[in-house]
Amino acid sequence: MLADAIAAERFRLLRDRAAVFWGFCFAPLVGFALSIGGDLFLRFVIKKPIPGLTIGLIDQVLKALSNGASTFGALFLMIGAAAILAGDYRWETWRLLTPRNTRQNLLLAKLIVVGEAVFWSLLLTAILSVFAGVIGAGINGKALTVSMAGRNLFDVIGVLAITWLEAMTLAALAACVGVLSRSTMGVVIACLGFRFVQTILASSLQMMEQNEAPSWKLLALPVFDADLLRAALLAPDQVGAAGGSAGVALVVLLAWVAALTAGAVWLFRRQDLTKE
Amino acid sequence: MSIALEAVGLTKTYGAVRALDDFSIAIPAGGVFGILGPNGAGKSTLFRIALGLVRPTSGSARLFGAAPGDITALRKVGAMIETPRYPPYLTARDTLKMLALESGKADADIGGWLERVSLTHAADRATSGFSVGMKQRLGLAAAFLTKPELVILDEPTSGMDPAGIQEIRALIIDLAKIEGVTVILASHQLDEVKRVCDRVAILSRGKVVAEGGVAELTAGEARLRLTLTSPLAPALAVLGDRGEADGPDAVLADIPRAEAPALIRALVEAGVEIVEARWREVDLEGVYLKSLGQTPTAATAEGAA
């Protein structure tokens, strides 16, 4: 049963401290450390605090969450995803699991647990960005407010969901690559490469398509879709002609996740595990 | 009698290598069934196909009538395939807990099984530091953990010390005889198979070359060895095509035990001087080697006539 496989995979991840720390805690902690470091630098090195500056806590959270699946964030998320999705090839432990549950359940459980871990990682990012805002305000004597731009908790939930979906396109790709390459390193390199190429392509295409509705090429890129959805949620009047494509962007993101997941399951069900 | 594992026309090729070649077998539920064969005979490939780890090139395998990988069949099966490997960050207890959860048996008696395989002292140590024997023990606990109806064991005692081997053999016999678990066991250790198994199949180059009860396979294989002080020719003349020379002063007779007194009388009447008559028993190893087309003489054990 799928629920059994999820329970087993969750139990296992919680005991894999290296995967939990490097995959799902390190990037949020680095973000937190950099934020505090910046405030300390401003206070003790530059020694010129900006007077009258106010920090919007929700704005800080939204900014941190928007970058949750950036290339830097994706690198670490994929390290964690690789440990979950391709670890059994590395440790040759499929022989322990495959006789206990169906192939489909085993792989879907892994992907679901990656999704859970990504969610908790983004939540940690959000919480640490609040702490960073509060501590930073204390260091530099800045004023604190809930939001400078009138944002609310629903915006936070929306951005978290969009970034989570963006990260899950990479996780689903990681599942495919993990099955094909049987390698944790292969997963990290392929997913990071995919993320990086998307960023370059999206920037180039956006420059070419200024002030126009996005083409299908641009909409096919999950990175662009996620950016478009976040922009449509937070600043709909600034999105311009692209605003009408937000629905398509959401469908494309979901389609990426569904297609890659189905592909990974299809491949895994047909794969010979001759030494694993 | 229900069939635990059935293979029909099973063929599996890896490139040019044919691991299983139109392989068919029906292993009944109940008792301990041994699978013997040299490296590359196809034992592990058979198990991997049955458990859904590998897909056959052609033919089919069924566990309790269900296709490999079918959840209803998997829930009845425990397995230890080749040398067990574990996620290195898990302890022995956590490994069993994870496997119990995976099988939908969260309430499995983990402590009890660790005790039965003598791993209680190492229950909370990471498996990365385990010796091969300890990994085998944990693999056995994992195979039996969820109280399966069928347990498939691939070389279950390899890497174990003699005391451990005895202990595990006793455990397998207990589980099969007392708790009614069907065990399919592949082993290179013929002595182990002889002691533990009720029935045996011998595999060679992906095919079954012999199958039957251990007693049945070795029955009728004994030969009478007669040591003579007279020339061999008269004895060989009496024996005809049922005898052959075995060195300069002995002959081997392929006869049923019941005919031994009559044969010895006939030889004495023909002037043959017999100083010793012993039954040369052919054990499982002899049958095994003979099935593989190798000479069994080195593997024989002699018994007094």
C-alpha cells in the first residue's frame, strides 16, 4: 500500500541526518546567516545604519520564499532529493524494498516524501526569514512592521505553494534521472543543469518578448511559470501582457510534475534491478 | 497441494549471457526446497524474477499464483537476496522497523527477531559497521519479520562462523517444520542443503538438470566396491556391463543392494578372491557433480557393505 511505503520512507529520511541537514536545512540556514551577517556588517563595519528604515516581516518571508527554488536553493534540495530517490541504487538496497511493496508505490512514496521535505524546508526558510528580520531590526535599530506592501498570510501561502510546485518539477525530474542514471550525483548534476539552462533561456526569451504575451516557448519553462505566478499573485498590475497567461503557467507547472512523475514510474516499473 | 513458486518456460538473457534458459519448475508450498547450482547457474536470477526485481525475457513466474510484484503475493513473501545490504545510516532495529512499515506490519516483533538471530547486542548500532555474518543474520530477521508464508533465502549462511551456521540452520528447520513456513533456499553448501532441505533442484546453465527428494536423488546411486587378490578379468566377466575396474585390484558393481549376496556367491564360484566388499555411497555432492557432468568419485563417501 502507498501509505505503508510513505511511512517507511518518512521514517528512513528522519534517520538520514546528512540528507535532512544538507538537503533541506542547509540552504535556509545559509539564507538566515547571510541576512544576519549583512546586518552585522552594516552595523559594525560600515557603521552607517540607514535611519528610518522599516522592515516588513511578511515582505521578508515572501522574498525568501520566492528564492526558495533558486539555483542555489535547488542545488541543496536536489542533494536531499537525490539521497531519497537514488540512494537505493547507491546502497544497493532495492533488493530489500522491492519484495515488500509495488514498484509504483515505492517510487511514488519517495517522491511524496521529497515533497514533504521540500515543504518543511520552505517553511523553515519562512520562519528563519522572520527571525532574521527581527534580529536584523534589533542590530540596526530598524522599525518592524507586518508588511510594507499590504501583504497578508494568504500571499505567503500562495508563494509557498508556487515555489513548492516549482521545486517539485525538479524533484519529479530527479525521480526520472535517478531511475535512468542510478546515480545520486547524476540526479544533482542533471537537475541543477536543467534549472540553470531554464534560467538562461527564460532571461533570453523574456528580453526578446518584452511587452508581449509570453510565447509557448517561455511558458514551457517551469522557472518562468513560477516567476509569472508569483508576480501575478503579488503584483498583478505590474505583470502586464503576461498576466493573462498565469492560468496556463499553473497548468504547465502541474503538467511538468505529472508527466515527469508518470515517466519516472513507467521507467522504474520496467527497470531490471540486477545488482541493486 | 498449492504451488508456492512456479516458473514456466522462463528465459532471461543479459546481452549474450543466458542466465535462465526455458526454465520450468513448480515448488510446492510446505517444507524446505533447496536450489543447488554453480555460480551463474541462474539461482539468483530465478529469485530476482520471482520477486519482481528483474523482468524475464520470456516465460512467466508466479508466486502463489500471482504475477511477480503483485502486492497480494508480496505480502506473503519474505526474502534475502544475495548478500544483504542496508542503508548505512540505519541501525539494525531501525532497518527492521523500516521494513516492517514498508510491509504494512508496523507491529512486527522487531526485538524478538533480533533476539532469535542473536543481534540484540548490536540492535542500536549502525549496520555500516556490521560484519558479513551480522548482515546475514539481520537479513534473515528481515526475511522472517513479517511472518510470511514463503521465505526465499539466497546463500543464507555465507560469511557466517560454524556456530552461526548451526544456529541459522536450526532456525530455518524450526520455522519450516514448526511454524509451517515454506522455505526456498539456494546454497553452495551441499551439506547445508542435505541437512535442511526436503526436496532439491539442481540447476546448470539456466536449466533444471535434476529434481527430487534428497533421499530420492541419492537412492540407487550406491555402488559395490570389491577389493580382490585375484586378477580382475574373471570378476569383470561375471559383472558384464554392470561392472568396471576401479584401480588395479578392485571392481565397482552397479547393482541393487538386494543382489549383493548373489553376486558375491557367483564371483566366489568363478574363482574370484574377494578380501573386502564395501558400498560406496554417492551423497548429494556426488549427485550434484554427476548432474553437472563432472566426476563424482572424489566426492563419494564409503560405507561398509
